[in-house]
Amino acid sequence: MHRWDAAEMGCGQLVVELRRRLIEMPAGEMLEVVARSPGAPTDLPAWCRMTGHTLVSAEHPIYIIQRRED
């Protein structure tokens, strides 16, 4: 499992960097994201739904996202 500490990164920058990191990973791999931003509990699930990635776990501030199959 890959891990990324996004700290207090805001929504715009967070999803751009998250997209970049997931693109570099093989399909099906998991990424543990530590996102302390107050918007993360809303933003990350919505972004996963919109992009087709699977939100495996969401226990703020730790989110586990599985990269979608291409």
C-alpha cells in the first residue's frame, strides 16, 4: 500500500495532487491518504464517486483509496 500525508492541503490542491499520485500507481493498488483538511470528509468521497476510484475506508483524517481499473 502506498501512503501520502496531505496534511492540511485544501480541496483544489488536494484533488490535483491525489489525481497525479493515483495515475502513477498500477490499477487496483491502494493509497492511504492522511488529509487533515476540514473539507476532506466531504471532498474525498465525492471525488472518488466522480472519478471511479473506490473509497475503501474513510475515518478522518485517514482515507484509503483503491485506484480504478483502466
